Amino acid sequence: MDYLIFLLAILHVYKVLCEEMFWDTTVKLAKNMTLECVYPSTDTLTQMEWFKVNAMEKESLVIFNPTYGAIIRQPYADRVYFSNSTVTPNDMTLSFHNASEADVGFYSCFLHTFPHGPWEKVIQVVPPDSFEIDAPSNSDILSEPGKNVTLTCQLQMKWPLQQVTWEKIQPHQIDLLTTCNLSQGKSYTSKFRRQILSNCSQGMRRASIVLPHVTASDSGLYRCRFKASTGENETFVMKLTITDGKTDNRHILFVAGGTVLLLLFVILITTIIVILYKRRPTTTEVPSLPINLQMTQEKIFMLTTQPSLGDQRLESKLFP
């Protein structure tokens, strides 16, 4: 009997070692880093716990109960804290202070909820040199808040496809959105903080995801990866921009207001110039004549207006 138990234990260890580890988010190691864990449903949180996952065991970091509060284990007491648990009940995001290479590895955010039961999100922390986000976009997509956005990628090569993966890329982390195993026609939807709809069927050559009722927080880079059974890969990157209607309206009002003020300023300046022009004196100065010409004109005037000497004598004889 003991031999059978020992054999089962060996088989369990072998299964754990050989089993592929799936993770929902990859985070770049930083001195101050954040492990995001937001439960997307409205279920009631009864208790949660953060673990660091090693090859054979789980190391408890912190445990939280809505009634009794949080207990942070050693040696994490002075290095980790909850970021938003007091603001949003289902937000169990954990922040690290003074993180180091020893913090590289896998972490599990494990929640107990009512009525749906347990829920787990796995996060992988990697060194900065292993974190690659070099992904120039192949296309730009513009949408408005509240719309349903569909992102689509079409495989160009005729490879025997094995898997299709969708990711959202950010400077500090990469979130797995969905993975489709084409050989089985089954999909894995990650624990992303918002609802993602996807298609997954055997033999498909075109993959798409739907983001219902988008908001500004959905803006960013989305990557679609095709993986062939022969090892080849093909990647498509789309840049999604969600315009903020309120911001656009304020911008339009600002531009319109500036245009009106500029027009009023131009009208005011034009009016002042016209008024000053009308008030300017209209007298015309007579150009002065040269001195010689002026003296000649005076002599002519005197000769034409004064009587001659003969006329004066004749006048004295007639009127003694």
C-alpha cells in the first residue's frame, strides 16, 4: 500500500514538472511594479490570497478577508501592499516596493467568490531583458466610446495552423486575451479585466475578437499571433484609438472661442484706424513762392491798383 502511495506521488510530481504553465499576464520586473488582479464579475468576494508559485509549492504572500482585513506574510511585510482594494471591492491588485531579481517568477491571485466559487489569475514576472514589446502596428483603428469594436487578422500563408493568440501590449505588461487551439477547436479565455468575445473553430484562417462597449481605457496595441504546427509564426499588430467625446467637444469649443476672440480683435483694430483717419485735419498748405517771384508779383499789383502821375494831375485840374 505504501508502495502504491509512493508511486502515485512520483507520478503527480512528474505531471507537475512536465505540465505546461499557462499565465494570463506578463509583467516586466521593476523596482516599483504592480501585479494587476481585477475580478470582472459582480460576485461577492469572500476571501482572496496571493501566492508565489514555485515548481513544487505555493508560497503565501498575503491573505485578505473583507471582514477581518489583510495579513501580509514575511518577508513581504514591508514590500507589498494592496493598491485599490479599499476603493473597488473586487480589485486585488498588488504593488511591490523595492522589488529585486528574487521576485522574478509566477504569481497566483486566487479569489473565493459567492456564488460562482474560486477564480484564479496567473501572472509571470520576467527580467527587463526578457520583456519584448517591439511591435510596430500594421493598421490603425479609430472608434468612439460605447461602440462594439471587432479586430480581425487574416493568415496569408498556407501553413497547417496549430494555435491563434490575441494579446494586448502595454509598456510594462502584456495581457493574454484569448488562445485558440485549432487542432481541438477549443479556446482559453484569460482573466482579463474586461469581457472579450472571440471565435475558435478547426480549420479557420481568419481570427477575430470583439470588444463590447469600448471605453478610452481600451485604446492601445493588440497583437494577433498565428502559430503553425511546423513551427512558423505570423504576427499582426493593430493600434486601437478610442476618441473621448468630451475631450473633443472641449477642444472644439476652445478653438471656436479663440477664433471669435481673434476676429473681435481684428474688428476693433480696424475700427480704431478708421476713426483716427477721419479725425485727421484736412487743411492744405499753399506752397511758398521764391523771393524774386514774390517781389515781382507785388510790383505788378501796385502798378495795377495805384493811379499814375498823369492821372493824378488831370484829376487835380478837374477837381481843384
